Amino acid sequence: MYLTNIFMDPVRLERWIEIFQSSLLPLVKGALYYSVPLTLISFTIGLVIAVLTALARISKIKPLSIIARVYVSIIRGTPLLVQLFIIFYGLPSIGITLDPFMSAVIAFSLNTGAYASEVIRAAILSIPKGQWEASYSMGMTYAQALRRVILPQASRVSVPPLSNSFISLVKDTSLASIVLVAEMFRKAQEIAAATYEPLLLYIQAALIYWVVCFTLSIIQELLESRLDRYVAK
């Protein structure tokens, strides 16, 4: 009924169109200047953390394995929003103050690292033990076998779930608005507060997120197809 009234009211409809057009550039800038960099930086750092954590999980060194297990358990067992609040609002109480963007990067990186580590660990464990044995028979050390034989194969298995994690991270960056990062959703909130049209602005933000994620999904499919052809050769 609400949307029907808008489309039946030429004045209101014209105002919606004007707001939509005028807010498009600020939202896109928020995505390009904050949402995209936040996603790329956090995912890159998260992958490094994930690989190290996965290797620690499968390590025969008990202390490393225990530390990795506890880290993964804590991060996966608590909401990302709570983690953001602890880093941005909680740490200042003990004298550690971080700017909003850095706080978001740390929270998203730790979160991505924990979830991606389980993907990478499972991928490494899925490689047949014969691959390890063949590597050792050729005189490779553990590190050489891992780098030259195991990880390249595990990376192929990891691509689909890690791609999904990347797409999810794009959407999760909207939570950074809670800690005052001026990303796209934060811009939508600010414009909605000024224009009193929250429905329009939030729909517009959702459409932009959808376009970005849909594009990434297409890229993911192309990448998987290319990897499949490479493996087939």
C-alpha cells in the first residue's frame, strides 16, 4: 500500500527519483573508498591468518594446535558485531584506541581468518597421503612438499568456498557502519536521516550490494571453469 501510494503520487515519485539520483554518487563513493578497500585488505590479511592457522591446526606441535583451536573456537563462537564492538568500543577502556577503519580491518581479518582456516585445513587434509609420501621419496622436506605439492592442490579445492567467503565479506562490511566507518551503508543511513526516506535509501544500498555480489559470482564461476579446464589438462 505504501509503495502504491508513492507511485500514485507524481510529486512524491518525482522526489524519490531526485533523491535516488542525487544519492547514487555518494553511495558509490562510499563503496569505492571504503567498502571495497575494506573487503580487499581484510580478506588478504584474513587469508594469511587462515593459512597459518590451518597449518597450526594440523601441526604435531601441541601448543600451536591448541592456540589455533582456541582462536577458531572463540571467533566462530561469537558474533562479528560483538567482535567489532570489543575492538572499537572496548579496547579504549584499557588504553588502546584505534580509528574506525583500522578497527574494522582487524575485526574482519580475524573473523575471515578463523572461518577460512577451516576451509584450508579441510582442503589440505583432503589431499591423499600418497602425495606426501611421493614428495618425501623425492627428497623434499615437509615445507617443500607443502609449498610445491600440497598447497597448490589444496588451493584448487578451496577456491569455491573461499570465493563464497569473499562475497559474504562484501556484505558484512555494512556492519562497519556501526563503528562509524563511512562506507556505503553508513552513507545511506546519513542520507536517509537527512531526507526522511529510509526505505528508498536502504533499497538503493541493497541494489548496489546485489550488483557487486552478482558480478563477483560471475567472476567466481569463470574462475572455477578455468581451473576445471586446467585440472582436466
